[in-house]
Amino acid sequence: ALVAAAVYGAGMLASLPGLVARRPRWVWGSATVTSAVAMLLAAFLLHPALAPRRSAAYLIEAVPELRSDRPVVVVEMKVPSLTLYLDRIPGGVSRFGLERRMAEPDAPLFVIAEVDLSSIPAEARSRLREVGRQGKFVVFQESDGQLDGGRGAE
């Protein structure tokens, strides 16, 4: 935002001679060049800065366990790019259905947004172990001592 504001400020200053000389084409030309420069800066600066936080491509790079055949479950969010990069459809569950999903025997990986971690029920959160993270995404698996659902040998 600061870079774009600086570009538009410079464009405004560049259009002042046209405004004073009553040359609307100079003002329109300055506005056009300013907008083009702002768009190019956004494409070359903003996109690379935001992409690692928003795209699942960087998540799969950072957490190689996601490339395995284990099921992947997204908790409380939709991540369309995850389907593309996994080449399969991840499951989805609400934070209240997380414990029920953890009880299933297939040992999935859970993808949770970092801001949603505090809303996960405490008992379910205590059974999760972080595998990796990238940007706003955190990947968990059920902790090793609880993989059998806490039932142990009886």
C-alpha cells in the first residue's frame, strides 16, 4: 500500500504542470502511466509476497508428508488449491467433528488455519502433534501415543 501510495503521489505531482497549463491530455496521460506502474509493481511485488501465505503449493513443498497416500482433512476452511496440488480431494470437517474424525483408523493429516487453532476443542488439540506449517496453514497428525484412539492393549 505504501509503494502504491508513493506511485500515485508521484503521478499526482507529475500531472500538476498539465493541470496548471490546462492540458487535460497531460493529466490523463500522467494518470494512465501512474496506473500502469502501480499495476506492474503490484504484479511483481505484491503477488510474490502474498502467494506463500495463500497458496497450497508452498504448503505441500514445506510439508512433504502431504505427498504421501495418507488422507488429508481440512478443518473449518476451504482450500481449493489444495485439491489441485494434492491431485485428490481432501476431506473436510468442522472443529466440533474433529474428535470423531480422529477416532477413524486411517490416521489422516489435518490442515488447520493458524487463526482457528484456539477454537479447536481442548481435548482434540491435546491429541494433535504438529507436522509442519507454511504461511497461515498448520498441518497436524494425531500424536503417536493416541493413534489407536487411546484404547491400548486391554
